[in-house]
Amino acid sequence: MVAWNYRIQCRKVLLIKPKADERFGVNVIRSRAMGGGVEADIVIDHEWSDIESVETDSLDCVLVDEAQFLSEKNVDALRELSTKVPVICYGLRSDYRARLFEGSKRLFEVADVIEEIKTVCVNCDKKAIINAKFILDDKGKRIILRDGSNQLDLGSEEKYQPMCWRCFSC
């Protein structure tokens, strides 16, 4: 939505996403709000830090999707890039175990501003703070996973749902 808003005002925005997020395609950024997807201008791996390759002269903004999958090195490079052009990162704070992602942790350490996008628990009216991971048992009942591997397990609504702490911990 933000990229679309910039573009209808004839402003130039650069879209970046981590290579780790390939749910909808390596270059695709999909918005839940708008449905379809847009192409990322740059797809970065964990080692990327080459801000010199980013032409900032005509840029109005850099948008980064799925920032939780960034490495510390990526975040530090984007922090440096932000001295030349505004950089806005979107992503989750923590994984399904309520542990900070590497990229999110570094963003909390170096960001100028952090704004929470609030969402509601799937089970009640409270504010959701956990992106709960679940599996379905043989009867179709959701079983919430509260611990396990920190290995990347991509998914969307079929595997993760927003929950408040109370519903998550019950």
C-alpha cells in the first residue's frame, strides 16, 4: 500500500526483500490488503551490504518487506543507506516461540522510529502479539506449537495466526 501511495504521487520508491522469503516467488512481494503482488527491485541475501549499488539520487523512499528475515549485516547496511534516503522496514517482531528474529532484533537496536501495526487475536477481541504456529490434527483441530526449531518455516494463514498472549499460552 505504501509503495502504491508513493507511485500514484509520481514518487520513486525502491522495493527490497530478503531472498529467504520465496513463498510467492523470489521477486514477489504480496500485500494481504491489496491481494496481488508487486516485483521487488532488489532481492538480498544474508551477506548483502552493498549500499553503493543503490542509486539514491532520484529515490524518495526505500521499502523493505519481511524485514524479520534480514541479517544484522543487512540491517546495518540499510541503516547506513537511511542517511541518504528514508528507509521503511516492515516485518514481524518475533517468531511463533515469542523469540526475536535476528533482523527484528537489530532493527529494534538501531531504528529511529518503531511503529506497531496492531491486529486482533483470532480467538478473542484482545490485541494480538504472537504470530502463533499451528498444525491440524486428524480431526481438523488446531494444535498450537509453542516450542521447537528456529529453522525458517514459511507460511501464511494456513500455518500462522495472530493471537493474544492469553489465548496463545492456554
